[in-house]
Amino acid sequence: MHFSKTAEYAIRVLSYLHRYNTTSHSVNVLHQELDLPYKYLTKMVTDLVKKGLVNASRGREGGISLAKNADTIRLADILEAIGEPLEHERCILGFDRCDASNPCALHDQWVKPKEMIETMLTTTTLSSLIHDKETKL
């Protein structure tokens, strides 16, 4: 499995907001601290606000912060918020139809890894990603 750039950025931004949760952060600070493209970041933050994962406020003391407790935000929630499906039904070889009645050559071998990935996405919370201040994100 491979996360898209948007998913990578969203996880990094939300992890940063969780790690440094004592204040709101401007998009400019996130852009500089995380070395993410500014325009891309502003659009992504807008999507995260619309989906309720991030709060945004304007003004001198404004910025963005987590809208929910990091213990309740799962990786699957982040992917959904940015419009990326879990793709658990997707064929590993790219066929339109691949199931038990019409399997591809790797169908049987892919069942277990696919289940493990889906479990990881639905059980891993944002707070579990941050073990200490040294964890790279």
C-alpha cells in the first residue's frame, strides 16, 4: 500500500497539530515547519476543516488546531476526509472485477495482507502515531 501525497501531508499536518496542541498554528507556520507546498496545504486544510477534523479561526490569535481528540481520529478518518477511499475492494493487479468467484492470479495471496492493511487503517489513531517528540512525521 502507498499513501498519496495528499494523505501523507494530511497525516503530517494532523500529527503536528496533535504534537504541538497548546496553541493554534497558521498555515504559514505549517508550510515552513513541515516543508509542504503552501497552496496545496491551504486547500487541504480547507478540506480538513469542512470534514470536521480541524478548527480554523481568523485574526491575530487565529490559526488551525485539531477539532477532535487525537484518540478518536483514525487513519481511515483522515483518508476519508481528503476523499481517498480505503480501496479494500481494489484488485492488486488492477482488474475491474476480482473476487472469490472471479479471482486474479494473486487474489488468494492478497486477502490476508489486505485485511491487515484495513485493520491498521481502522484501528490506528492519530495519538498512537506520536510516541514522543522525536518521532519523525
